[in-house]
Amino acid sequence: MKGKVVVITGSNVGIGKETAVGLAAQGATTVLACRNQEKAASAATEVRERAKNEDVHVLPIDLADLASVRDCATAILEKWDRVDVLVNNAGGILTERRTTKQGFEQTFGVNHLGPFYLTNLLLDRLVASAPARVVNLASVGHHYALRGIRWDDLQRERGYSAMDAYAQSKLANVLFTRALARRYPAKTLAAYAVHPGAVRSGFGLDGDLGGVYGFGNRLIRPFEVSAAVGARTSIFVASDPSVADKSGGYWYHKRRGFPSRASRDDNAAERLWTVSEKLLADAGFPV
């Protein structure tokens, strides 16, 4: 990975930070794109020390604000003349419905629309850096979107369920990966959706999950794997030569996983791409 530039969102804690350590240890220029800059600066120091690589940088990004996403992409394009790997790692789950700065339902906005926008803003640079890779952190939770994407209520205005919104957003991650892989040959740009497993991290523990969901999230923590274990598949598909020609898949434990039937629908993947472009354009952020 020496000479390569890697951008990882949400890399100040948990899986993202461990992914940064793993890729920086291979010699990559590693960019931590994070919302909390104080935590990101501390994480960057840790990554440098553990990876024995000083080429680690921090940039601000808030996926709940498309202007922040645009500013982060602009900073990346100005600072580096190549982007070899983009890891869309950041995400979340919310007990109660909230909205992003532009008014989108926040789980959909942060887990899908923000990463979709960032990826599109960096696409030309990724392609110019070929062979490049995009890694989207998905989840086995996408299987629970039993009816596929709810096209008639993407913003959950007619009823909100935390798990339903989360499952839909993770399905969107897998569909986005599929659509991206269909647009480019793997030797130019390869895309991978990754399920990290049940990971003992800060996910859902910063006040986003309350009530029964918050209690259940804490209850299962002793049975979860470490963030370092959870990051292994992200590191693998971001860097290993053996998967260079295996674009578009869903990965778990460094192997091909079993995506849901809904996530294998090419028509839905293309429709999601088109709808996402329109949502961004209508909000004043065309790709």
C-alpha cells in the first residue's frame, strides 16, 4: 500500500480506527475523515504510533450535512493528487427519527446519502488512480429489509422504526456497491460491501439508542468481537491482491457472504442510484 492514499470515514473510533491502523501499517497515506476533530486528532496519534507510519492525516466531515461532505471532498482533492481507496465506514442507528441539515431522515442520510455523495465527488480521482477500490460498510442487518427499499417513504415520514430504517440503509449500502461495480471494470474501480460482524465498539452508545434498543445493545456487548477483528474484512478487501477482480460482492470473514435477494436486484440498484442523484440535486448538491 506504499504510495497509495486511503480515505476512511468515521475512523476516530472502533472499526474505522482499526481499519486505519491496518492500512497505515501497510504503508498507505491514511486520511481520517471524522466529525469529532478532537477525537480524530487523538486517534491519528494512536494510528501513527501503532502503525509506525507518520503519514496519517485528519479532515473534518459530517455526513449529516452535505455541505460538510462537499468541503471534505474538496480538501481531499486539493491535498492529494490520487485517491486509491475510499472506505465508507461511518454510520449509525437512531431510536427516534431525526433529520440531517438538509432535511433527510438521518439514518438514510448518514448511512447512504452522505457516503453516496462523497464517493461521487471523488469518483474521477479514484478512476484516475486506477486500480482503485471503494469499501462500503454494510451489515447482515440488510437481510431484515424484507420488502426491499420502501420507495414511497424513503424519509420515514409515515412511521419510524429504528431497526427498519437501519435495515433499509444497510440494504442501500449493498445496492449502491452493486451499482457502482456495474459502472466500472474491476481493474479500474472495484467496489465491496462488508459485514464486519457483531462488533464491540461505540456503535449506538453515544445517546443515539435508547430504551429497549439501547438496553439490548449493551446486553450483547460481552458476546461481540473486538473492533480489530471486525476491521479485518475491510482491511482485506481494501488491500489484498486476491480480490482485485471480485468487484460488487458482499463480504464477511474475508470471504464472499450471502446477500439478501433484495440486494441482488439490479433494477433496484439502478433505481436507488437515480433517486439518490435526484435527492442530492433537489437539495442543491448535484453530483
